[in-house]
Amino acid sequence: MTHVFAPYDTPDIIGRFLARVRPRALLIMETELWPNWIAACTRRGIPTLLLNGRMSARSARGYARVGALSRPLFAALTWVAAQSEADAQRYRQLGVRDAVLSITGSVKFDAAPEAGLADRAAAWRQAQLDRRPVWVAGSTHEGEEVLLLDAHRAMRERIPDLLLILVPRHPERFHAVAALIDRRGLRCVRRSRADPCGVEVDVLLGDTMGELLFFYAVCDLAFIGGSLVARGGHNPLEAAMLGKPVLAGPHLFNFQSICADLVAAGAMEIVDQEHLELRLTALLEDRTACRHMGDAGLRVMASNRGALERLLSGIERHVFSSS
């Protein structure tokens, strides 16, 4: 297997790349629709497959505004495997032909936690936190950390030993978020320094990479970042597959269908800034409700598995069976 970075989306560079590599197919994941790539592959008879495709209403409006340019792009695709009917309908409106459009579900439902994760999380929690309640705010963005920290500070008045694990989305913001925590008058330790989380600690800053699933496994409740500000949210299934109740703000256009399924099943709640503290507190004080939400999330995961198998079958049919 060879890995190289994709060249810039310009006709000459892509032409030279395709002539040298001579790929069997172009597989595009979710939203990475580069027009020169698709045009160049179409001219050379190289199948172009959009896999696990999602199309938000906002993105669809953007493409529609330049319909003269975008419709040939969508019409050229060999196969589009959409995550949901809503995604599929937007692709139709943008020019994807019904004959090449399928609804396969989201491969994110096929994710599973690594072996031993729950045991590692339980051992760490017992050693560091004992019986302290803990919630995670994962993949947060600028503008929402202050809202989450203020909610947490108010919640500590009712739940004095409550711990927040705050995990910013972008590592270059770790220092800025640490300074923000200090300015809000909260006591903070940083995961990267392996400092203990004594009862006097208000916030554990997750300033390491690749540990978000571990923090979700540790917590009693998970809040999905990028949703109190208009960033479209992040993947709620990372917490749901661990049996955790999920909360998020109203801006979830990147995962609209998945979030709708979780909300309908009772596994997830959408909360605005005004009611954030109230719902977080209510759930953290109601272990039965948290357990029911976590169980509902596990059922949603189980009932939606199989997208990866459907994608592999489609790739076999459109790429290898036709050669």
C-alpha cells in the first residue's frame, strides 16, 4: 500500500498525477467533492464513487447558487452512497441521477470501542475520581467554552464535587483555553501533565491527542461541542456507542440525520444556551434517566449497523465487477 498526499485540484497537476498513478477508481468520502478531480477521472473513464455521502441543507444551497458549475459535477458521479434519505434528496436536486443513487446509511454506526477501553476508563476513574460525578464537553470551539465553563461553575454550587473534562477541538487552542479556565475562576489541571484530579479541581483540560473516546468512557454524561456555536457539531456516536447519555446545542447540521435518530430514540437531547445548566444538572442528578438514554443509544447503534458492508459491496460492483 502506498500513501501520498492528494495534489492540488488543478487540471494540469491532476492530469499528470492520474497519468502516473493510473488509479482504478476515485473514492470520495462524505463531502470531499473536488470538481477538477471528478472531471479528470470522468474524461479517462475512471469510476468516481461518493461514499458515506452527506449533504447539509446549507451546503446544498451553496451548490445550488452555482448550479451551472455544480450540476455537471454531480451528474458525472458513477455511484453516490448517501447516508440518509434527506441526503439523497438533496443530491437528486443537485443533479445526481436516480440510477446511480443509493442510501447505505452511515459507516459511523459500524464503529466499536477498542478492546479494554471500558476497563481502562473504570480503573482510571476509580484511582483519580473515586465517586465524583463527571461530564465531558468534547471537541469544543471558540465561543462555547465560556458558556460551558459558566454552566459548570453554577452546577458546582449544587453538585460540589462535579468535575468537567473539557476537550478543545484544536490543539493550538489548548493554552488559550487553559487561560480562559483560570479567568473564569475555576481550578484546572492538564491531562498532559498527569496531575491528580483531587476534589478541589473543577476542570480537567484534555490537552492531549487521541483520548476523546477515553474521556467519553470515563464520564457520566457527554456534551458534543461545535453545537452551541454555528460549527455544525461533531459525531455524537462516539459517546453513544459507549452507552453514554448525549447532550448538544442546536447547531448540528453536520450530523443532522444521526442526531435526529438519537433524539427520536431518547438517547440524546438538544439544549440551547439558556437551558444548558438546568438540563445538565437534572440529568447528572438522575442516574436512572442517564442509564435509559445510554441504553437507547446502544440500541440505535445496533439497529443501524451494516453501512460498511453495503459500501464494500457497492465498490465491488462498480469498480471490480465492471473491469
